[in-house]
Amino acid sequence: MNTLNHFLFGIYPYICLVVFLLGSLIRFDRDQYTWKSDSSQMLKAGQLRWGSNLFHIGVLFLFFGHFAGLLTPHFVYERFVSAGDKQLMAMISGGIAGLIGFAGVSILLHRRLAEPRIRINSKTSDIVLLILLWLQFALGLATVPLSAQHLDGSLMMRLAAWAQYIVTFQPGAVDLLAEAGWIFKMHMFLGMSIFLIFPFTRLVHVWSGFGTVTYLMRPYQVVRARRLNVPAGQNQPRQPGAGV
């Protein structure tokens, strides 16, 4: 068991990080045509809109919340908020965001599996990714009542210390998880695994959103040319894509 823990929480994080970064770079360099979200908006757009919006609201809040919460050293905020209060805020805000994201990914997964046309046009990686995200949200929500048993902030401090030890290459990171329950460890393992498969799924389009601010302010894509005002009696030019 000690050997397995050492691998999963001492070595596996670096494997996931290397594949995440190097795999994304190689895919962008060699296969840019697949660097997209592969939207299925034309099929059941209303259900997609609800599911996608809820999912993105939840997952973005949780991503940045985990990033700041785990990687911010304790001395940065200890003068303003105690570890226990920080954990309580994380439980409340994370629980709300988790429920929103869980509802969104549930809609998206049901849409993929229940609609025959979408199911046929879905890749295996699309369905596997949604299942993993659904499980990850479920595990994250399951940690909330368990965190309520450690309102002194001790468990959160150990989890944060583990993350900081990993990113700074310090020894002894695995020992910090001795008191963490299996649900926490499953949540951590699955989260790292999502980073591992990231370069091989549609998730790579996230890089485009983080890579440039103009992505959020991009103009609408023109897919049909506007009809020109032509004097009466003259033939109007054929519109691109018009049938023959």
C-alpha cells in the first residue's frame, strides 16, 4: 500500500503534468486541424446551451478556486483569514459551484447517450471524458460533508501542502496525505488523470481561451455572404454555397 501511495501521489502527478504539457504542444504542432471543441450545436441546441453554460460556470470557478486554494501559501492569507474559515468558505462556494457543474455535465452526458444522432456523431473520447467529469464532480461533492469533520482547517492545510510540495519538487509530499480518506484520494487521482488525457480530447480548446484575451471578444463568424443591392434588371451575383 505504501508503494502504491508513493506512485499515485508522488510519481503519477509528474507523469500527468509532463503528458499534459508535452502532449498539448505536440498536438498543436502536428495536428492543428483537430484543435477544436467539435461542437454538436446543430443537434438539440437548447439542451446543449443549458448543459454547457452550467458546466462551464461550475468548472471554471472550481478550477481557479482549487488553483488558488491549493497553491497559495498559508502565510499569504493567514493575517486575513484563518485556515478553518478558509475551509468553510471553500466548502460553501465549492459546493454550490460543484452542484452547478454537476447539473451541467449530467445534462451533457444524458444528451450524448440518449439522443441517437448525437451518439452516432460522438467520439469514444467524448463520452469517456464526460463520464470522468461526472465522476469527478460527484467525488468532489462527496468530499464536502467529510470536510465538515475537519473545520479546524488541518486537512485542507495538508492537501494544500501536498500540492505545493509537488509543484516545488520537495520530498515528503506523500506523507502529508496519511490522514486523507479514500474519497479525497480518488478525487485527487481522477483529477490528475483528467490532466493526463487532456491532450487527447476536445479539452485542448481550453488553451485557445486562456491563450488570448481577444478570444472572448472575437467577432461572429460570417458563414454566408450578405446579398448585395443590385439595380433592377441586372443579374444578382450567385451567393457562395448556393445550389446549382
